[in-house]
Amino acid sequence: MASNVETLIRGAVVKTIGKVADFNRKRLPRPTDAHPFLTGIHKPMTEEVTLEELRVDGEIPAALTGRYLRNGPNPAEAPDPASYHWFTGAGMVHGIRIEGGKADWYRNRWVRGSEACDVLGEDLPPGPRHANNDAPNTNVVGMAGRTFAIVEAGGKPVELGYELDTIAHNPFDGTLVGSFTAHPHHDPATDEMHAITYRGDEPNKVWHVVLDKDAQVTRELAIPVSDGPSIHDCAITENHVLILDLPVTFSMKLLLAGYSFPYAWNDKHQARVGLLPRKGAAEDIIWVPVEPCYVFHPANAFETADGKVIVDVVAHETMFASSKRGPDSERSRLERWTIDPAASTTTRTVIHDHAQEFPRYDERLTTRPYRYVYSVALPDGKSAEWAMAETKLFRHDLDAGTSVAHEFGAGRHPGEFVFVPRTENGAEDDGWLIGLVVDMNDETTDLVILNADDFTGSPQAVVHLPHRVPPGFHGNWVAD
């Protein structure tokens, strides 16, 4: 733990850097084109909406009682397009409540950080905040019967009410000392949640954080690293936590220049995967090299009988190599990584050679061998910035080695879909896939419920929203 003197020095340095960044931000070159993450399909919503008794086509399964929730960046006030980065917009959570075969309501609410409260003329909710990251914009999850909006890089969790009002900035009832993540992973066998977290002002450390079944932190293990890597997600196996230490790192140059997201591709940073024993110390980590690439999101991971670790990931050849406005990628594809700690090798095998992101699977099988991955198609080929312009959702059958697509139609663009099992012990494809699809033909949005075991068939049900919900990041089904 840092001494009081160290804390004071760090605080003074951060303030000085912040003043330089604020000064230079005003001097950034003015863009000559429309900001891709402030216009078109990404144009932010400007108000909070409450709708009731939503129109439904088809039949919503009677077994579904709860809320589909989705989080994403949505600035509350118009940002400066010269410095705005998609990842830094204030969080807005969207929710659709379902019960008895009906869609009772839709609500969208800004997470109440400083920006939204200033615009709305409201007092800040109680609780500790990260000054520059106080409206989590990346994921929204149910934990121990409560709802939390979450983000990486130092932001604290924000607890939301059932109808998405902000209750408090709540670091798990004070049990979280440091930072959190947008991607905790639940182990069905132990009922724990595991995460790898980082913060921009601590470039030489990341942390392994564990929560118990009551959403209370039981472990915050500091792990030495270099260069301030951006570790968006992790994966877990029965015995290990996988640390994806890859070549996107903190950039003081970008920060001082005034850009809001100071992370960039770093050729000099070694790409490696750490195998951390789940109850081990930092010195117990086995670091295994991997060819340079970047991973936002793995699917599942598991161990083999001969001591190897398998993890399926969407791998990008580079990331944040040119754009300062949002994710860019030379190429992305779904890969299987076979990590051999004895030989210190990582073998990368292509599962599906098409640009894609947001892989999800049946999370009842976390840490165990599994069969299906569902992911969102992105436009194939080199792209300076992500375009959410594809119309397909993929299903990859890892056993058969085949992939099929559900086509939503021209101008209809899916986001991440989550798998919801029909029964507790049903088969891996015995369930539904639920997600939002933006229709740019008329700027409306549908919540689509697909039958996972009839993936290419017609939807089970479609819930209609009369407005465009900007593509965000992550959504989940939170059962009552």
C-alpha cells in the first residue's frame, strides 16, 4: 500500500499532467469529417425515455421473467469531436422488462456521474468516484440480486435500481479497494467471480480480484507488469486465471496531447499470456509468449488432461494503431489458442476467418469443454475504425468445425447476443439468444429472441422500440 507521501506526490503529478492535457486538448487539429462514433448509427440519444406495454411479434417464452440490460457510451453533453473517443462517453443503460410473455417496459437512463448530473441539474449520488471515469459505460451485470454498471481502467462500480435509477457509486459495499473491470467471470462450480483489473495511473501493476457469492471482494492480488497494459478481459479455467498482457499500453504522449483515451499499439511490448493459479501469488504465474495481437474478448477456456490450457478468442492483428477516435483493426478472426506451459508456447489456430467480435457462449460451461460460440460479424477487411455495418450473427460449432450465420436483413445491425438456457440442466443449445438489432432503414430497434437450436430460423419473438438505440458494448439477461 502506498505511503501518504507517495499518495501526495502521485496526486500532484496527476494534477499537473491533467492541466497540460486540458491546455493541449484545445489545440488539437479540428476534424475534417464527421466523427464516426457521434453520427449515423452511433449518434447519441439526447433524452431518457420510458415506454410501457411494448409491441411484440411472435411469442415471448413464458419462462422468461426479468430484464434484458445493455450498457454503452452516450455523452450527456456534446463532446469536442477533436478529442472524443468512443470508449470514454458517459454510460447509458437500456433495459427491457419481460414477464408473462409480455414486454412490460423499456427504459434508458444515464449512469449518474458528474457529466449527466451537471446536464440534468441533479446532485451526485453518494459513494467514491474516479474523477475522470465516474459513469461506467461498458457492461451491466446482476450480482447477488443487485445491478451494477461496470467499467475498466479505474472506474468504480455504480449500483442501479431495478428500474435503472442510480443508487450509489458502490465499490461492493466498501470491500473493493482498487479498480474493477467490465468483465468479471462467474465460476458455476465455486459461485465466485474472477477479474483482472488495471488503472491508468498505476502502469506497473494489474490486479486479480475475486468476489464471493454475495458480491463482496475476498482477494485483490497485485501483479507486476510493465508499460501499463490495457487488459480489457480475462478468462478462467478450473485452476487458473488467464492474464492477457498484450501490446496495447498506456501512452503518456497521447494523454499530454489532450486525447481522452491514452492507449495505443506498442510494438515494443511483449505479447504474453499469464497462467495465474487461482489462489496463487504473483510469483507463481507462468508467463507464456504469444505472437503479437490484441484481444478484447475471449469466449470460454478450459484445461486438457495433458496440462495444456485452451482458450478461444477474437484476435486482432493490431488495435489502436492509427485511430484516436475508436477501435481500429487491421483484421480480426476467431481463434483457438493452445497454451503449453511446459513448452512455453502458444499455438494459434483459426476457427473462423471473418471479422467479428463480442463472442458469447453458454456460461453454465465456464471452465469446461464446450461446443458453441456466438459472435457478431463486422465488415471484413482492413478498417480505420469499426463500422457496425454487418447484418449477421455467427454460430460456430467447435465440435463439427462449421459456422453458420443468422441474417437479419439489409440495414439491420445486431449487437452482442447473450445465451439464456431454457432449463438449468438442458443441453448446450437448449435455450434462447437475446440481443438488440438496430434497423437503420427507419432508425428503430428490436429486441430479438432467437431459438439457439433453430439458429437460422425465424425469431421466437421480436420486441419493437420506436427509436434507434446506439450500438453499445455489453448486455446481459438478468432474471428476477
